[in-house]
Amino acid sequence: MLKKYFGTDGIRGRANRFPMTAEIAMKVGMAAGLSFQNGNHRHRVVLGKDTRLSGYMIENALVAGFCAAGMDVFLLGPIPTPAVAMLVRSLRADIGVMISASHNPFQDNGIKLFGPDGYKLSDKIEGRIEAMLDKEVELALADANMLGRAKRVDGVHDRYIEFAKRTLPRSMSLSGLRIVVDCANGAAYKVAPAALWELGAEVVAIHDEPNGLNINEDCGSTHPLSLAKKVHEVRADIGIALDGDADRVVIVDENGTVVDGDQIMALIAQSWHESNRLSGGGIVATVMSNLGLERFLGDRGLALHRTQVGDRYVVEHMRAHGLNIGGEQSGHVIMSDFSTSGDGLVTALQVLACIKRQNRPASEVCRKFEPVPQVLKNVRTTGGKPLESEPVKAAISAGQSKLGDSGRLVIRPSGTEPLIRVMAEGDNPDLVEQVVDDIIDAISDKRSAA
């Protein structure tokens, strides 16, 4: 079913424009609240957000919708997405909501929904909620005496910090490590530095002063340059860059080199495999993960299962096939032994644990394989279906033939922006670049003609 509101990661768009308006947010609260009521007990929802200015508007609209549906709302304030996934189970809530557009700029916002098990909703459930958004639901709303209540919940930061710390052995200390953490002026600006400090590290926090407008602005996991500079400036052992809602992470080693999600998954998978902790004989990644990761795992008798882009699809495959590590090149890493969603802080702690155990620099520990040359470029679209045009199809077919069996080609529309992403990889970097450029040119020509 073609969705009008939901994308690959909930509902997302420019704040105060369709679909991220207060009116639609209120309807989402009504529809989701009605969908997750089961039994006669008082139903509850946990509601977190990142630090965007528009979070106030969306939060209040959602509260109105959930209360109208008869659900009590527990307001968590700014807190990482994985904390919402954890707290929906810890507080026995019927549904969890995170208001965030992840790594997008402050002008955007989004609504992510979690079921009572802490997992993001399936396409089927999202479709059921979406079908209710354009209908009149007033007749199903709560009677006046059954309206929900809303209240702020204290201590949620401490709960999440303790949860994150417990993912490491009790004897593990980060003493002796100087760590720079880039909080992206986002949801983890309080909890990430605190957790690292409590574990014994010397912590230098940057981009930890959100003002509603500076989330992800030239910082965080999508802009690690300032982190690399800070690591060099203070001679840190490692840098950690989170995104706006802290469900993804990239690492910067002591030399300022960026370590992406593929390298992080390779490191953790190898460590868990050697300690007989890895389940399912491999890991799950998306079609965008580097071919070098697949070769690295194959050399160790491990499989790489690929899914479509979106951490929700990675998690679904993990659950269906009994694997406990999965993720994306962007730094979403899911470890189901700990969490039901990507968790940037917990992932960083696993990397730090490997560094402490091996007692070697991050540059030696975190570089597990040589990436196959990979080029990813985006072309903005203005509607229509350019990928269905004959010239574009011909360019894609020619690119696949040129790459042959030693490379891969992935073309896909973005699930969160009006872009088409073109990715190619192979052992010949010049050929890879040419293949991507040819396809981009064909799409651009089609767009100009339209």
C-alpha cells in the first residue's frame, strides 16, 4: 500500500508543513491511542523528544490526541530514541513515541512510534493507523470522564544511564581513556557525557548546548569534522559522534579518521563471535553496506544478510532469523541482547570495551577491513517516476554490466527526502565513479525534461 504519511522511519517532514502539522500530530495521537488500547486498565504512552524548537508544538498536539483517546501520557522531555524504546517496556506502557527527525536539520521533525514490546511498528500496524488519519474518529474517542492525563516523569535520564552502563561487565572501567563526545546539540546532550564520566573516562563534551535551532548543525554523526579537530586538539584517545536522537554513532580514532557503521559492526561481530556470543552465524545489514564488510565476515565463516534500507527492516530480519547484531553503514547498530532499536551510546560502549580489552589504539582496533571503493550521490527530484524512464533504465543496465560480479549497484528513492540515491561499489574506483555519474546524468536529464 502506498503510504501518505508514514515513510521508512515513521512520519517525517518540514515542521508546520504537511505532514508535520499540529493537526496531523493530534490525529496521530488519537489514532495510535485508539489502536493500542487493549483491556480495561488505564492505558499509558511514554513520549520523548529531541531538542528541536518544533518539538514543543508536536509534543502538545500529540498529548491532546492521546488524552482524547483516553490514554495517560508520561512526558520524558529531551531523551534519546533508544531510551524511549527501553522505557515503554520498563514503564509497562502501551505505546512509545519519539518526536525527532534524527540527523535532519532543525527545520524538520518526525514522529516515531514503538509498540509495547519496544519495537518500531510494522508496516501493517502503520497502515492501520494511517487509514484512521483521514477518517472521523470522534465517535470512538473517550467519554469526558475517561479522558487521559499528562505528567512529567522524573528520573528518566538516570534510568537510561544505568541501563547503558549495565551493558558492560561490572568490572569494566573506562579510566585512562580521554574521550571527546559530540552530542549533536541533540537528545543525548546530558546523558552521554554523564554515562561516560560515571564509567571512569575523562570526558570532553562538544555541541552539548542545544538552543532549538542548532541540532545537527555542522556537528554530530553526519558532520564529524569538528569532532576530528577536537580529538586532535585535546589529544584524545577516541571521539564519539551521535546524531540528533542518539540512535546512531560514528567513531573518530586518535588520528582523526572516521570509523563508520560497517567497521563498527565488523568489530563487534568479530568480538562476539570469538567469545561465542554471536547468534545466527552472521549479522544483518542493508543493501548500502560496503562489500568489504561482506568479504570480511565471509573470511571468518560468517554471513551478511542484507535488507532494504531502514533499521526497522534490519530488526525485523534479525528477529525472524535469530541474529543479535545488525545495522546500517550510517551508524545505526542494533544489538538485540541489549535493545530493540539502534543505540548510539550503547554501541560506542561496546567499541570502548574492545579497546580496553585489547589495550591498543582505536586506529588499530577499529579498522577491520579495507572498504571496497564506494560512491554515493544524490539527485533531487520534483515528482514523477524518473526511474521508470527508458533512458534511466538503460543507464542502470549499462552500469550493472560494467560492474559485473565484482561490484554492486543500488538505486533507491530516499524515504525521508525528495532525493534519489545512487550508490555503486567495485574494485575499480574510476569505473565506480563513472557508473554513478552516468546514472545521475540520465536522471537529471529526465528531471529537466519533466
